[in-house]
Amino acid sequence: MSRPAATAPLRLGLRANLAQFTLLVAVNGLVGAMIGQERTVLPLLADQVFDLSAYTAALTFIVAFGLTKALTNLAAGALSDRYGRKPILVAGWLIGAPVPLLLIWAPNWGWVIAANILLGINQGMTWSTTIVMKIDLVGPARRGLAMGLNEAAGYTAVAATALATGWLAAEHGLRPAPFLLGLAVAALGLGLSTLAVRETHHHARHEASGYTRADADLTDRQILTLTSIREKALSAASQAGMVNNLNDGLAWGLYPILFATSGLGVARIGVLAAIYPAVWGLGQTLTGALSDRWGRKWLIAAGMLTQAAGIALVAAGTGFTTWAFGAVLMGAGTAMVYPTLLAVIGDVAHPTWRARAVGVYRLWRDSGYAIGALVAGITADLLGLRAAIWLVAAITAASGLVVAVRMYETHHPGAQAAPASTEE
């Protein structure tokens, strides 16, 4: 009688889980490409095809995307704790698959809004889940590096797809060619997630078994309150994430219109639309690892101020070279901030409620898209495009100062993260 094969013990760490980690990096690159298909083309569609002259109306697709994604992030964290990570990832791809077709066939702006509601659900479920799965696999020691690689893959793909769709639009028109690329991305993402990705929830349970903290069993309401308001590091991270995506919504929705009204062609607008997420994406391979070595707080504060400087340069500039340099600064600042904020959440949250804390953080972070679109659109309609950009620069600088004052350092190499206090 043969004996059953022994089950290999679970191990945390990047090297021990390299194959699945690498696969999840690739999947998140495809998730980013789903947004990238819109970055150059959709603002131009609003202006040139659907003739939306008011900036606020033109940015409604970002409001729909941001609100839907924010709420889905919150749900995705709780659902992945309840049902596992992989089912949520696969469901997100199924929901996102129709988006390119809706954008190709849209006879009016309402179809574009509907497509971006589906895209927000897709991004909330897929991006949130790949983040949580990577945190599950690597454990506490390399969390910053893991988040840097995850976000680098996503936003490098945003940049590459923005550049590619800009070229396709210049050569073949705004529709349908740019969105055919999105169809291929959705099919590949769904196939890999269904056939190759493995569940990682058991890794989080394994990590939790080694904790002696007293805050393992918190309610959803307690986690929401801690992450939003009461816990200093978590709440400071949440507001910084919201402002970061507020200025990303500005770059997504208004920068292409500013560049077009200043006489740039579609191909050059595509280059500018790609520079910012390219620097952001590639820079995170360095900054995530640096946060493991140097700590989180001051990298975040400096990154927010660097973003503010880049946005101010775009507001003050008048030509391609100046705008390109502003985009580089904005991308560099975002690279310093984006993976590091996620690492802060991973540092402070207990493994048993980490996915839900990530969901709450991403609720606030991605609500920044909607808030940014409304603030920038209304300001642009009342005072002009450049006034809206200057306002967002000031908000971003103020957020960096909040981090400097309120956040404490959360990463201490070799030490287990301190429990999240339920009191201020």
C-alpha cells in the first residue's frame, strides 16, 4: 500500500514563491494595460467625437471610474478574506472583458460612462487582489519590494499602452484600433488568472499563526475607522493615497486637453501621456526596495512634494520639453509614494484583516479619481485649465505636509510590525 505524498510546508518569501509571484506581476501588468487603453484616447474622444465642451462633463468618465473602483476595492478585500483571492481575481476579469467593445461601439457618452463603471469594478477586483496575493506570498521582510514590483508592472503597462494607443489613434483613428489592443489584454488576463494563478489565502493564515498580537479579530467597522481616521499611519496613508489619485485624475482627464489646445498632435500627446506613468512604473522597482531599507515615512512625504513640483511645472509651462520634465517629476514623486503607501498598510495591519485594510485604503485612494475630476473640472470651467492644475499642485503639497506631521515610521527591519492601536 503506497503512502500519500507529503505536502510541502508553506514558506513565506519572494524566493520561495518566485514562480507565482512572477506570474502575478505579469497579470498586474495586464490589469494596468486595461487602464492604459484609455489614457490618451478617451479625453480626445470626449472633445473631438462626442463634442463635450464643458470640462466637468468631459471628466464624468473618470468620476464614474473612480467611484466604482473605490467601492469595489472595499468589497474586494472583504470578499477575498471570505471566499479566497483567486475567485475575486477571475470575476474581475470577466467583468472587465466587455469594456473595449463598449468603447468601440459607443454611440453616445452614456456608453462610455457604462464602460468605465465596468472598468472600475474590473480594476477594483483585479488590482486589489494581486496586491493582497503578493503581500500574502512574500511576508513582512520584502513587502516594499513586492509592492514596488507589483505597481511597476501595472503602471509601466499603463504607459506602454498609452503610447501604443496614441500611435494607433494617430495612424488609424480614435476608434476602433486603439481598443482592439484592450480586447487582447482582457482575453490574456482572464486566461492566465483562470488557468495558472493559484490561491494564496493560506499563506496569510500561515503568517497569522506566528503573531501574538491582540488585534487579530476586528470588525469591518473597526477596520474602516482605524484605516480612515483613528490610526495615525493608516489614516495618513489613506489621505495621501487619495490626493495622489486626485492628481492622477487631473493628468488623465485634463493634460491631454491642455496639450491638444496648445497645438500638439495626437502622437506627441501620447508620448506625454506615457512619460508620467512610465517613470512612475519603472521607478517603483527601486523605491519599493528603498522603503525596506530606509523606511516609509520620509519617502512618502518627499514624493508628495515632488509630485506637487511636477504639477506646478505643467501649469507654468508652454511647450513639449517643459511639460515632459514636469511629467518626469510627477512620475518620480508618484514612484516614491505609491508602493510605499501600500507597504505601510501591510506593516500595520494584522494578516487576518490586512486584505480588508488594503480595501479601505484603496477605497479612499481611488475616490481621489472622482474627487480630482470634479475639483479639476469645476475649477477649469470657472477659472480655466491652468488654474485647475495650480490648485491640484497646492493640494498635493499640503498632503505631503500632513504625512510629515502625522505619520510615524512603520518599518523597522527585522522587527514584527507593531499592533494598530484602537485609540489615537
